[in-house]
Amino acid sequence: MNIINLIKIAFKALTTNTMRAFLTMLGIIIGVASVITMLAIGQGSKKSIQSQISEMGSNMIMINPGADMRGGVRMDPSSMQTLKLDDYYDIRDEAMYVSFVSPNVSSNGQFIFGSNNYPGSINGVGPEYLDIRQLKVESGEIFSDEQIQTSAKVCVIGQTIVDNLFTNDEDPIGQVIRFNKIPFTVIGVLEAKGYNSMGMDQDEVVLAPYTTVMKRLLAITYLQGIYCSALTEDMTDQATEEITEILRTNHKLLDSDDDDFTVRSQQELSTMMSSTTDLMTILLACIAGISLVVGGIGIMNIMYVSVTERTREIGLRMSVGARSIDILSQFLIEAIIISVTGGIIGILIGVLATYLVKLIASWPVYIQTWSVILSFAVCTITGIFFGWYPARKAANLDPIDAIRYE
């Protein structure tokens, strides 16, 4: 019996019990659709995080005082004062793989303009901070080197600060706002960037000369951090090693001494976040993949029922010359048709569900071709795997006993 006749017989058998065939497909449909949707959500989250990190500066390097605190051990306050201005100057002047460098200090408090106030923090930085964080001044200007040297009370503000303090559409440039009773003249407004993938408002920012924040607000002589930017993303590792060497020399650390500072790169953060999202994606796919297994078991159960119901038919076919391989192929083709048809419907529903998630929940999604191919391949293999045993049972029936079966 040729393959075309076997396919026709399989289709006829399935259309005779349309509802039963559809209910058998349902497990495969749900499984494939779930896998595609879950993988799309996981990959969308990964791409969104990578995009946000890239916007912050993919070659950015962050230096913090104190040793690595991943273990959660509380550090002595003196160990958090290890970064000095000399460290900043030396990195700026000596590091060959660093393009931009800026100190960082910050203070929390209330911003006040007229009757409006807004809680936030002011960051003391250098002019190169904008290049490192990929920020742009939309109107006005960034503070100059002279204003840094004189600890001038000037600042550049983000759009969120503008919206909350200047509610009467005043031009912020030239206006004086107070922060913890100290007046600051607004000399620039940053270009709006919106929220990042972690829900943080990137426009809730106020920048001032680092000398101003250190002397007039915090009264400290140490830095809370240093931001750097490698020449290129590929040179991040070289820049990190170079910075580490400069700081260890400055801090007079012996070879046996641990670092009293921590150097982190965006590349490292990107790798860590990618690993986390990949793990989440695999977990989601595994949970969704359970549906495929359940669907496969459903196929096996229905094929068993079909073999039992059609025992006499099998006996008659064998008595008129049908071989065991023909019977095996017939029932196996039925299982494959169920799984493949369910897989195609599942793919369509999965793609539709993915775009509904994006439309309704506004979640970042990304459908990869391999996820569709993988889902389809798995559902086809599932159909063959779970359909084989019932088909083999049918092929091994004795024709005489099958004809006598009631």
C-alpha cells in the first residue's frame, strides 16, 4: 500500500471523529503556543535590558570604594572613603584605555522652587559624565571647568525635575532652585530619556559640579565613586585592568593585599543580566513544555482507544493482504497528522498571543525563528514518539483474533 493511500485513510479516520481529533490536538496546540509566547517574553526582556544597558553606555566602568561586597558583609565606614580626588586625576591623566572619566558624589534632600518641592538627589560630577552616560543638554549648557574650580552653585536638571518644579511653564534656565536651603542656578536642561526597562526614571536627575557637592553639601574630601568610559567596548577589560593597577599603586597596596575598591563594568552587568534572563527563559519554556508532554500523552491515549475500536477493521485489512508495516504506518501517520496540525495551529495562536501580550500588557517581546522551529520539531517528535507504541500494537495484532474481536 503506497503512502498516499495511507494518508487518505488516516485523514478519513480522523475526520470521522473530528471532535475527538481536535481535543487530542488541544494539548499540542496549548503546548506549542505556550512555548512560543514564553520564549518571546523571555527574549524580549533580555533584548530590552541589553538595549537599556547600551543606552547607559555599554563601555561604562564604575569604581566604588570598599572591597567587593557580594557576600553581604557590612564594611567599616573608613573603608568606604578610599577613593580620593588624586585617584580621579591619575586615572584621567594616566589611563590609556579610558576616554572619559568623572568623579561622583551625591546628596539626598528636597528641591524647592516657589511653592513647589520635589524629593530627590543631586549628583556631583564632572563635565565628561554626560559623555559616559550618553546624556545630552537640550537647552542651556553644562558647567565649565572654571565653575568646578570655584565650586559654583549651578546645576543641570532633568525633565522630571522641570515638570515638578516649574509647573507654570517657566523657562528653567536662569531660575534659582533651593536644595537643602542652598540656592542653585539652573544653567541647563537635559534631553528627556524616559523610563528604563527596570522602571527607573532616567529624567529624575540633577547634576552639579562635584566640588560644589563635596564642599557645600557633604563637607567631605573623598569620592563616593568614579565613572569611566573605555575607548571601545572591546577594550573594557584592558581599561579595567589599567584602572585597577593605578588605584592599587595610589593606595600603596601590597601584592598580598585585597583591593580596597570595586571595579564594575557594564559588560559584566550585561553578562550577568543576560544569564539571569536566559535562566528565566529556560524556566518558562520548561513549564510551557510540560503542556507538550501532556499533549503527547493525550495522543497516545486516543491512539490506544482508536486501535481498540478498530480492531475488526485492522483484522479485515490484514486478511486481504495488508502488511504489518502498512498498519503501523497508517496509525503512525494519524499521530503525526494530529501533532503537525496541532503544531501549526499552536504556532499561529502563539504568535497572536505574543502580540496581544505586547499590545495589552506593553511587555517587551521578541519572537525568534529558532523558537518556532524548535516548538514545531518537538511537537512532531512528540507525535511520533507517543504514537509509535499504539501503532506497533495494532501492527502486531493477529488477523484471526482481530476479526473475531467484539
